[in-house]
Amino acid sequence: MELSDYEKSQLKPFRFSMKQTDSPLSICVAQLFAEKDLRYYFEKLQQKMGAPNMAVAASIFIKRYSFVAVIALYAMSVWNKRLFLPFDRIYLETDDTAEIWLPTFRIEPLQYTQSAQKRIQWSKETIEELFANHLSPLIGQIHPIAKIPSLVLWENIAIYLFWLYETVLMKDEVFSDIAVQLNEDLQTVIQTMNLARFWEKRKKVGRRVTCCLSYQTTMAHSYCKICPLKKDHF
């Protein structure tokens, strides 16, 4: 089954789009699993961002791509729907007129399945599938080529997943009737990512553990607000 137009509209704040763009930086994600194409794409990203090397470009790429995971988890937690997200259906769309590279994600068709079993087990399997069959292979492709610690890439994703649950969903009264379910889903995400210790430290000190390197690009004017390198955080 495919998501309704109304449901798709609810995903727009998470950079979902149905608009196709004509840009050198618009690409089907499946193409990035060819090493030659990935290197070429990151070289173009470096130019767009004013990044000094491929590691910085890769870090920002994963920060942006984390919204695919946000879209998937929103659909799961709010609608109890498991999105079907093969790489050959996901397109990064780029607006070349924008100063900052903030791609949108076109997913065609955007289909889903629903649980036929107990929700706790179903949500656990949904989250594990997202990490094991989608995010891990992508990071595994990027990490050795960009020569960037995988922890940086995983944390780039984690910060937006925490944002989704802690800020977007749990603080909105619209979702108060599923508050317990949202917290259960967040805990499953933390356990699946094996980030329990990191999550506790982040909550305690209020910042990231690693730096995403965005301060090294010409499109950034300073460190991120929660950067561990930012002096006023100490």
C-alpha cells in the first residue's frame, strides 16, 4: 500500500518532497554504492560546501541523510506503518539556487506495510531492519572511502532521531495519547544503536560526543550549538 497524499504532506517538515530537480547533486541513492560514483559525488559535494576534504563532505551528507531515518521512524511511531525504503526508490533532490546544501528526499513509490503481530515485537523488528539493512550498509560504504570515524556518522544520525522523539513528538500535546509508545520506541532506537551510554552522557552534558566537522565548510559560520569543540560549552 502507498501513503496517502495527506500523510505525505505530514512528512514535508522532515524534507520529504515529491518534486524532482535537475541538479548535478540530485541522485538516486542506489548509485552511491558504486565506489567510483560515490567518490565523484562527494567531490561535487566538497565544491558545493567549500569542504576541505571528503571526510567533511561525508559527515554533512550523513547529517542530511538522517532525515530518511526520521521519516521512517515518524511513520512507524505515529501511524504504525513500516515504510519500504530500498535504495533504488530514494532520490536526493537538490536546489542549486540555495546557498546551503539541504537536499529533499523523493521516495517513489512510498509504500508501507502494517503490523500483523504484537506492536512491541513489530516495532523492534522495524527499527532493527532500518539500521541493519539501510543505515549500516550506507555507512559501511562511506566510512572506508571518506576515511572518517564511523562514530561521527552514527552520531550525526542519532542527534536527529533524539530530536524527533524528544522535541518534535514528546513535547507536542497532539501525541500525548501515545506518549508511552513514543518512549518505548525511543528506548528501542537507543538499544539498537548501542548508544545507551552516549545517550546518558549527552543528556547530562547537553552536547555531542564527536564533532560533525561542519565548521570546516564555507557554508557554516561557526560551530554547531552542541559541538563538543565549542569553548563556551565547557
